[in-house]
Amino acid sequence: MATLKLKPKTAAAKTGERRAPLRGKGVSRPRQTLEQAQTERAERQAAFEQRRAEEAQAPRREAAKPAGRPGSKPQQRPAPKSAALRREDSLHPDERRPRPEGAPQRARAGSGGQGRPDARQEPRRDQRRAAGPRPDAPFGQRPPERRPAPPRPAAARHHHDDDDDEGFRDPSLEGERLSKRMAAQGLASRREADEWIAAGWVRVDGKLAQLGQRVGPDAKIEIDPAARQEQAKQVTILLHKPIGYVSGQAEDGYEPASVLVRSNTHWSDDASGIKYHIGHARGLAPAGRLDIDSTGLLVLTQDGRVAKLLIGDDSKIEKEYLVRVEYQGSSPDGRLPAEDLARLNHGLELDGVQLKPAKVSWQNEDQLRFVLREGRKRQIRRMCELVGLKVVGLKRVRIGRINLGHLPPGQWRYLAPWERFD
């Protein structure tokens, strides 16, 4: 069994005297008392102010001395500034220590060696910024150069008496806007045309087109194949809109019909062969309206050409509706008179505008078949009210060559590449 031996106590330990701490690694320096720290700081401050006063008086003494005689020894230069003074010069004027009253001011650099008490300290200036970026600096480290904006073409020119100014016409203001011309030619919608021009995909007479450019009647417009490929990615969706959804933007707490375009509502019998992608549900715009209490075929598209074809001012695409009605007028047999049916086909006005000819016929005893080439707001309902009919149900079953078919309510399918409305 091991025994533990204790070392005998030293004489200092026996007498109770405190041993001085060892100096070395891991031993801290004894802390100063408050009085010692204040005394040391006052001594340093006094020495510092004395050096500053001597340096301020030195240039004056040198200037007061007479010029040296030939053969005399050269005057000695003042001693270089201490580290404390150099550190004081590098500080901002607001960060420097306050100067005691009565202490002389230090001469400012560049004043010819003469100190001025009222001289203001100029803020330091970064010479690199003042001189501008170095020409050999890497491109990412140089700030962009500011170039003057090109002058805009004046809308009109002041008339002068000179013969050269008479009949002046700015060529940039002549002709038709390029985006409008492209939309008229069926190349793209106006918004899509502006996007192509900004992307550099359009050339006019062999030159790169600019936004807002105007072209003459004989201008040759060329489209980059990349624009066609981007256009081919746009989809058109055929939706069987149920009652309770609005066609466009959400209103009065009702959701837009575009929220129904999801992967789980894609019709399983879709024969287009297009696979659903989440990007197909973005940027869809309705090409035509259906009221909130109407149902049937609704076209949602990303292609501006399709929208222009269906709802453009010069659109000739037919829309077919099945309308269930109740006759509320007065007739001997309680049915719609033949002359009123003729008025539905042609002869009615809405908002003071003559309606285009329509095709209206009886589908069965209480259902009419409407074929229209225009789409005013609530047009069919307002037409029926003019002849004493109340609409109790409305369903759109065809747009151009595209039929609703067997598409269930609330589901959708793609417009196949081989399908066309006209």
C-alpha cells in the first residue's frame, strides 16, 4: 500500500508572510491603482503638450535668426515628429483630444511654417477617388464610366427663314410602330414583339431593331429562329369553366378560372401529347369572357396571336352558345313571337351601337342556339331581355373549329399542335 508524504512547510509559510508572485508566462502584471493611473496619464499629457509647444515655437525662432554668414555651419533641422504626434495627425479633428486653454496652436501643414490659431483643419481626401479609376485596374473593380445620354430626336423643329429648314420631317417619327406592324402581320402580339425587339431577335432591312422604332410600308422584317422556338413553348389551354368562377382577375371574392389549371385537374383523355409543366400555368390570359353564372368552353393562352385571333377588333371567329330561357312577354300562345326571333338574328342595339348579324334558332322547346361573331359584356342576356326572355342557363359549346366535346366541368386540356380555331 502506497503512502503519501507531505512536504514540510517553508519558513515563510510558518510565519504567515505573503510570498511575492512569480513573473513569467501565465502571470498577469499587478493592476495599477486609480491614483497611479491618473498621475501617469497627467504626466504623459503634460509631456505631450510641452513637445507640441516647443515644435510650434521652433519655426518662429528659426525665422527670427539672422541669415548665416559665409562659412558658417548649416542650421540643424528640427527633430522628426514622435509616433504620438504622427498618430494624432492621422485622427479626424473631432476625434482629437481637447486642447487645454492657453496652449499654442500647432502649425498647419503647407502654411509655410507659420501657425495660425484660426486655421481650420481640412478633411482628408482620398486621392485615389479624386484621380478616378486606374486605367489598368480590372474591369470588375472599376466604376462604370458615365457617358452622356444621346440626344433625343425633337418632335418638331423650329421654323427658320433658311430654305434648308423648310419641309423638314424627322424620319424617326414617320411610318408605323414596328411592334404594331408585327402584330398586324400575325408574327406576334405587340407585347411579345417588344420583348423580341429588346432581346435582339428582330431586324429591319438587315439592321438590328430598336424599341419604339417606326418602319415604312416597304420595310423588310426578319425574325430570329430563337424567337420562334420560344414562341413554340407557349401553350393554349381549353377549360370547361364551372359556375362560380370569373374569367379574368379575381373580383368580389370569386376566384379566377386560371386557378383550376393544375396537374390534378388535367383531363386524362387529353390527346395532345403535351406533358404538364408548372410553367404552363403562369401568364395565362383569357381569350374571351364567360360570366360568373355561365359555364362552358373558356380559352386561356400564353400566345398573344391566339388572343388577337379570338378577341381582336377584326376577329371573325364564331362562338356558339346553348341558352335556356323562359318567356316572360305577352303573346297569345305564350311563346316568343317570330318577329322577336328575327330581331334576335339582326336588328337589336346595345348602348346605341347596332349589333352584328347573329344566328339564333330554337334547339328545343326551352333552349335557344346562339352563334355570334362578337362578344360584348353580357350580350346574350341583354339581347334576350329586349324581347321578353329571361336567361336561366348559358353554356358555350364551341369557339371556331374547337368544340367543348366531352371535357368534364372543372377540367382542362391542351390545344393540340394540329388544332386551329380558324
